[in-house]
Amino acid sequence: MTRRRYARGRLGSTSCGSPLLALIDESRDVRAVNALAYDLAAELERRSGTARWAISLDADRRVVTVEICSDAEIPAAIALLAQVGRDFGVLE
């Protein structure tokens, strides 16, 4: 069974350097893409464990950001965003 792809993802960073995953709508199904953004944010929260960062979601822009506490957390945050994005089929 193939999973319908509602959006594709793009890794980036905020002006302050916090890693983010932006969703680009490929389906014109706004509700499905918004639901996907919330699901991604929830999964990132679950997988963050004891990390000292916060997951924030801008649903209007469909951007999930890992708000980091120090620059040392950037590699781990990027790796987590990339893994979850791949698991959800929005990143290759």
C-alpha cells in the first residue's frame, strides 16, 4: 500500500540558527497538510526525550522548528528533523 504524499519537506534554519522543517503543499488539501504538520510536531516531541529544546509549530506557514538552547544542539536537532521527515515521507 502506498502512502499518499500531501507535502514535501525542506530543511532550513531560522535567522537565529534554529533548525526547521518547512512543508510545501503538493496536494491542495489544506486540512491534510495542516494535520501532517501537527503530526510531525507531535512525533518530534515524542522523540526528543530529555533534550533541552522546544518544538514549535507555525501552522499558518506549515513550519516545524526545533528551538535550541545552545549551538551544540544543532547537529542532533537537524538529525532528528531529517529522520522524522524521512519517516513521514516528506524528505528523501
